[in-house]
Amino acid sequence: MSSHSGLWSINEGGGYSDSIDSFKTDYSRFSEAELYMLELHSAIVVLLPLSLVLLLIGGICGLVSSLARSSILLTGTASYFFFCSLLTLSGVTLYMVYSHKALVETERLVGQEGLSYIHTSFGWSVALVWLSYCLELFTGVLLLGAAHTCRRHSPPLA
């Protein structure tokens, strides 16, 4: 039996786990629902790590723009953080849709009786994503505030 919870994958019983090699797999053997779930999973696997990498770049940009005390750079970095928060929100939404579709597909395969032994809940990984989303928005707001402060305190151009 294989189970998946948050960021961790567990193979119980020591048996062979079905893994899908995207280069060698014949996708014609999958149902439409399974193909949709594979596409959702692929999007999640790309979107959430991309969001993390973009946040690291945003942190560097935020540091540079705050050291330069440039209102234009601070506003641009704030906009960048708002964009990153949209990516994070999109990733967690896709993750929740994927989890729901996986539960529906599992119920279809094993029936309601077999599903009674399965407990589904979103764990600490989703809580951390929501925390990240809130902090990204807060960082964007703080950077906009810093840009406004820089504009007020900079001398007018002649």
C-alpha cells in the first residue's frame, strides 16, 4: 500500500510502488481522470518550488532596494512579492483540488467501505504554505510603505 501525506510519501509493506517515468510511460492506459490528476500533480511540482525560488530572489531584490533607498525599486520589489503571493496561492489551491480529486478517485476504486479506513487531512505543509502566503502579502505591504516613506523624505528634483 502506498500513501501520501503532505510532503512525504510512504511505501508500506515493502512492495513495488508504481512510479511514472514521464519519458517512457504510455499515457493511453490512463483514464481521463487519472490524466487530469497527473497534470495537476505536475503543475504543483513546478509551481510551489518556483514560488520558493522567486521568493529568494525577491528577498535579495528587497535588500538591494532598501539599501539603495530607491522608491522605484521598493515599489517594484513590492509588486514582485505580490506576484509571488499569487503563485503561492495558485499552488496551494491546486494542491487542495488535487487532494480532493485523489480522494474521489480512491473512493471510485475501493468504494465507500474501503474508504472508511482512510483519513484525509491537510497537515503542517499546507499550514506553512498559508503562513508563507500571508507573509508575502505583508512583505509587499511593508515594501510599499517603505517606498512611500522614501518618496516623502527624498529631496524634490529640480
